[in-house]
Amino acid sequence: MENNVLKIAEEEMRKYLYQGPRFKSLGPNSGEEFRDDVLLPWLKRLGPDEKGTVDFAETKMYSPSFLEEAFGGAVRKGFGPQISKLKFEHIDGFYAKQITQYINEALKKQ
Amino acid sequence: MERQAFLDKKNRKRIERIVQEARKRSRRRLWRKYHPDDQQKKRLISEEIVLPQDLDIMDDDKAFELNFALQKAMENSTIQLDFRNVQRITLQAGLSLKAFSDAYILRYHMKPLFRSPRLEKIKAVFCYLEIREYHLNCHTHYKDLDCWHITSFDKSKDEDIPKLLSEEIIPKCLAERNEQENARIATAISETLFNCREHAYNEDSPFQKWYLGYGRYPHSDMYHFCVCDKGMGFRGSIQLRFKEKFLLDDSNIIKEAANGRTGVREGAEQGRGLGLKVAIQNLRNVGGMMLILSGKGLYMAGLSETGGSLETAYPQRRTSLEGSLIDFSIPTSYITRGNQDGE
């Protein structure tokens, strides 16, 4: 994995190709689990001025709750500046707009 | 001597057979003592409710009759439901029956008292729904019931709903549609199923199942997916968090949820109320329509013939539905027109 590209299709993250529910308590592969186990540790490793990219190639199913909890939730956890600089690749345009909307709404509420 | 030996052997065999039969009878008597069969159950029948020809949840009058029968039977285990006259059953009514049957078994530890339908086709529906088992004529093929199927979910089990939908259910049912459209349909349905897990039941509720049914009616160019639960319904779930919304009628409560106006307040560990809204957007993108029934409310959202957004909160119904029922109608062929709702 390139340091600044988070590839969902990579072996240890393949389970997120089928995005699950919002919270861990609601089922496997949740947005909360993805945020805490994958997204936030990766953001912490990124340099402060580095622009990260999340690559959704091969994703079979998107879940709005998953995306909101992962990206909106990361903003609520204090990663707003890094999240707002992220780029999203190989994603259905509808969901790319949804993610941006979730991030902006979470930023507004901060 | 040989003849005597032959007779002895024959007698011995006869005696063995008689003993075996006596044992069988005795076992059967014991079995009946602890597992009353239909004959014995009939002796306990206090009342019989005859169900109408047409079992339909969407039609208010027909739903009223079905609901009345199911409620009565749930209150009193000696009431028998008579299905002999039933000639048609919709997918939504079938799911309600299935939920009723499971809740009944949980409560009374036995199957509900049914008088079997006369029509083989309705018997086939009962078999599909796993409500009853019948030995059906295997040569009979019902085209319209061909893809009827039902999946049940339980709050205590950690099922991978998205994977199940994407890999098994959707490809089986919507084989001829394109992958991107199918992914959107799967998203809309899985979001609704997650909502059921999150909001339909309290932790202490004894019955915690919800169902996904799918099928197609004859001469129809629509597929139907239907999600049904027997939980607290939209009113129960939303009022629990928004006390001020208790003045709204059931249809408008559903409308609030469908428009994403039921997000929780800051700091609460609950969803943000966007699931249903996005599910509707996804359905519109594939030319579909969603009908939501909960309590006495009925709400419809979808795509109009001209391609615009359509949403209606209908006046209150006479029938109050326990839990909620969400019906997705998806055209068999539709070319994605891009993102609706200005998305």
C-alpha cells in the first residue's frame, strides 16, 4: 500500500468491499469498525501536509450509514482538516457526493 | 417335524410382529400425549375465523379482515384460521402471515391452528413461506410463484446482510439488470434491513425477527421486495427519541423519517436518520417506488411517469399494522437516468 493511498481492495480490507451497517453492534464490517481500525490509524500515519486518497476499486456495495459513520465520524473524532483534503477514487459519483456532504455537515456542526 | 418347525417359526414371527405393533402403538400414545396432533387440537378449538378469498395488506378493507383474524388468533390459541376460501395472497400478506406464524410459535410453542387452503397454489405459497408443509403435486408449476422467496433475520445473529444481498438474493432475482443498478437496489434494501435491526425492536422484546420477501406477480413488469417486522413501528421508534412528534399522524411520521428529519441529537449513539432518505434516492435512480406502511400510516415515494420525484403521505388507514412493512417495486427494465434529486 502506498502510504498516501488507502486501497479497500487490499487483502486485509477486502471485507469492506461489502459495506456493513453504521455501528459494530449492528453487524460485521461496520463503518465504526472501519473508521477505528483502518481509517484513523491510516490518517495518523499521513503527514500533516500530505493529501490522502481512498481507493474504492472493486467495492461491491456501498452503504450510506457506513460512509457517514466512517467519514463524518472521523470529522467528529477531530480529524476534520485531514478528512476534508481526502480524494476518493473509483467510486460511484452518487456516493462520492454523499461522502462530501457527510463530511461538510459534520464540519459545520463542529 | 419340519411342518411343526415351520409353524413354530411362523408363530414366532407373528408374535414378534404383534409385540412390535403394540410397542409402536404405545410409543404413538406417548408421543400424542406430549405432542397433540391436529385431531386432538381440533377438540380444543373454540372458534373459527374464515379468511377472505383475497389476502392483501395494501387494500385497507382486506387488510382489516386479515389483521383482525391474526390478532384474534394471537390473543387466543384455540382460535382456528380457516384458509379454505383463499384464492390469492400477496407477497406482503404472505410475509405478515409468516411473521405471525413465527411469533405464535414463540408464544405458544406450537404451530397456529390452520384449516388448510383448498387451492394447491395457496398451499405452495404456504410451503414457500415455510408456514406449513404439504405434499404438492411436483408436476405443477406456478410461473408467478417461481421466484417467490423469503429470508428471515434475527437480531441475535450477526449476518453479513450486504454480502447476502449482493451475492445471493439480488443476482438470483434481478439477473437481467446491470450491476450498478443492482448495487443501488441492494443498498436501498440493506439500508432498510439495517434500520430494522437498529430501530424495530427493544432489547427486551421477546420477538426480534424481520423478513425480506421477494417475488414477481403474473403479467407484471415489476419486481417486489418487501421488508416486514413486528416491532414498535415508525411511531414507537421516533417518538422514543422525539417526544414533540407525537402530535403527527402515522403517515406524516413516516414522511419525517423518509425526508431525513429524524436524525438524533448531538452526542447520542444512534443513527443520523438518513438511511431511509438515501434508500429512497437509490430507488428513484433505478425507476423504483417505495410504499411504507406502519401503524395506520401509509407513505409512498418514488419516481413519477415524467421522471420527477413523487411523494405522498396518505390519510390514516382504518387498519393499524403492527410494526412496519416496506414494499419496493422495481421495474424489470429501466435505464438509469442519472442521479435524481439533484444528487
